[in-house]
Amino acid sequence: MELCKINFESIQKITHKAINRHIQYQQKDFDETYSTLETYCIKFSLLHKPTDDLLTVNRAMNQIYQLKEKLSNIENQIVALQTVKGEVKALNEIVTSKLTNLTEKQYFDLADLLISNVQVHDDYVLLSYFFNDFFEKGA
């Protein structure tokens, strides 16, 4: 398997499109959750007084905390997606530069980006690549 047989333009286009779609979905979910959180906070401040029953106040506060936690998780997912997007771009830049004059660190970074799994057996080593579907046939 040779790196020159990989169609890197396809990888970048497909992954960029898929990642952007997921980021948009997460952003939409974030906006909806944020709007719901605002509504709960306004409702809480209008309906509850300091003299209210602790159980009802705690129940309302738990809903607010759950929404805050969901917002935090969505933000983390968006950051992770943007990181993956950057990694795909970095991989493409490394490989399209024809792999000339790479530093040792860049070779290790390239291996981290390409290899998804390594299995060591008694008589062979099996490497699984993330981008097997993008190798051109007959090249």
C-alpha cells in the first residue's frame, strides 16, 4: 500500500462536508438547548420565591443544571469536530507536500493520523488504516 495511491482530494472534500454537517447539527442543538435554558431560567425567576418549598426549587434547579450540562457536552463535541477537521487538513498538507523533508515528529504525526489499529502477532504485524476506502484501485 503506497501513499501515492490515496486520493487525498476526496478525503478532504468528504470529511470536510461531513464534519461541517455535524457541526451545524450540533450548533442547532446548542441554540435550541440554550433557548430552552433561557426559558427555564426566566420561568424559575418568575415562579419561585426564596420562601418556596425546597423540593420544588431543587426540582427546577436540577432541570437547569441538566440543560447546562447538555450545553457543555455540545460545546465539547463541536470543539472535537473542529479538531478532527484540523487533523484532516494537517494530514492532507503533509501528504500533498510529497512527504519530502519531513521531520521525525511529522512522520510520527502522520502515522498517528493514518493508522487506526495495530495488532501484533507472533509472525506478523497487522496495521489498519483509517482511510482504506480512499485508496484508488489499480494505481
